[in-house]
Amino acid sequence: MGLYISKDLIKTNPKENVSFRSTFYQTNDFIKGDNGFKSLLSSSFFTGNIGENYYNIDILTIKSITNIKSLLKKYAGKNLGIEFLLSDIKYYDNNSLGKWFSDIKWIYELCKKYNAQFILSSGACSYYELVSLRVFNIIIEKIGIQKKKYWLELITGLNEKQGIFSYYDSDKKKV
Amino acid sequence: MKNKVFLVIMTVTKKKFRYACIYLQKDNTYQNDIKLIYIHFTKSFYSRLEGLFGSIDFHKSTIKIIHIDSLPSNFVIIKCRLEYIDDVLMAIYFANSPLLILPVSGTIKQLKKRIHGFLEYKEFLKS
């Protein structure tokens, strides 16, 4: 099963958009009933500004890899989820895509070094942007990560975050 | 005995293929014209495969696009060598076209069955 977020629901201001996951999970009973989604995780975007405070954030979606090393150093040991969206790179040209694969391997190693959770996501805004498990595993392997290791680390990382029961509001307060 | 050895060699050296089916989504950019969408997809797919994996692997994968009359024109079947199916699937995903990758099969017969199963969700695709 896959989930995608309609573009109409995404607000232009990323700060207002961060609570989307929480709202989505709260309003969809079929997900609420699933044990895997018991805890609601807060998320935000990272656009290269290291000055912003992400201490209340569980998952940080990376839009720019500028200052990524400083970010990981700053939040070392906080078990911050570092998320990359495949929808961001889907329409890159071949050269940029090749560079992305090279960069992402380096970032994966950094995530391991600074104890951050590396997450790869489809970032789908329509059903045709969804990624099948087979293609997803191929991409993981092409990056140079063992697929079994990736899924095991992801499950372990999410299990550690379970029980937080938090959501994120636009005032950046964890409730 | 000779025949048996010959059969074993034939089985080991036989080139194996896989058939991947793609559902092309109609797009306003091409006035919902499926022919234009198809042309755009093939161009984008070939350039992706060649650009990402090089021209040697591109030719070694021996890609063929197969048309089946009994299927709607939105469905495209791509035949390629088993060894290169991962590269082909990745190039399809990164092709600059709105599409869905349907399950991969070893035979066209099996693939047709899966496509007919997929067609049960026709209404969802229209939405």
C-alpha cells in the first residue's frame, strides 16, 4: 500500500505545512488503527539554514544539502530523522541525478556517524509518483546501501520514536 | 547422452527475458493525446537509460517495446534481458513522464493476466 499527498493540501509556507502528517493520520481511521502509526511524528523542512531550531522535530525533510554536515553535527545523538524525497530528484537531468546518488551515499555514512536516522521517501503528490517496493529497493541498492540493512535500521529507528505521541503546530510547539 | 549435455548447455546459455508493463497516464501537457505521450515517454526513457547506465548497457539490455492489440493504448510492454531489468525499471521510474510501473513477468501470458487484474482499478485511475 502506498500513500500520496495531494498538492492542493500542501500549503506554500513550509512552516504551516509541517503538521500535515499529524493531521492526516488523525483524520484517517484506517491508519489510526494500525500499530505502526500509533505515535505521531513532527516534521519540518531543511533548506540549508543551519540557524533554525529543529530540537522539537522528529523528521527533517532535506530540500538542500548545503550545511548538511553541520546540521548532523549539531543534532548528533538526537536520533533526528533525515528524510530525502524521490519526487524532488525524479525530474533531474542525468548528470545531477548521478551526483545525487554520489552525495546521498556520503550523507548516509554521515547519518550513521552522527546517529541520525536516514529515511528515503517517495514524496508522492499523485498516485503515479508512488514508488513500488521493487523500484525502491533497486534505488537503495544503487545508492550502495544493503536493502535489508536499510529496512532494519528504519524499523528500529521508528520503534525508538514510538510512544512520543506528539504533533507539531505552526508556532513550533510540541504538544 | 550427447543430447542431454546439449540440452543442459542450451538451458544454461539461453537468454532470459523479462516483460515490464507500464501504464501511461493521460496528461494535459500533450492534450491527452496518447500517441504524443508515448513518443515523449520513449524518448525520455531511452535517454535516461543511456545517460545513467551508459550506451554499452543500453544496447546489451536489448530493449524492445511490444504492442498488444487486445490491450488499451495506455499500456506499454517493455521486453529486456533479465540481467538488466533493475536498470530498466530504474530508468522507467526516472523517465520524465507520469506513469505507473506494473508488476514484471517472465512471460507475456502471465503479464496479460496481471494487467487484467490491474484494470479492475480503472475507475480509480480516471479520478
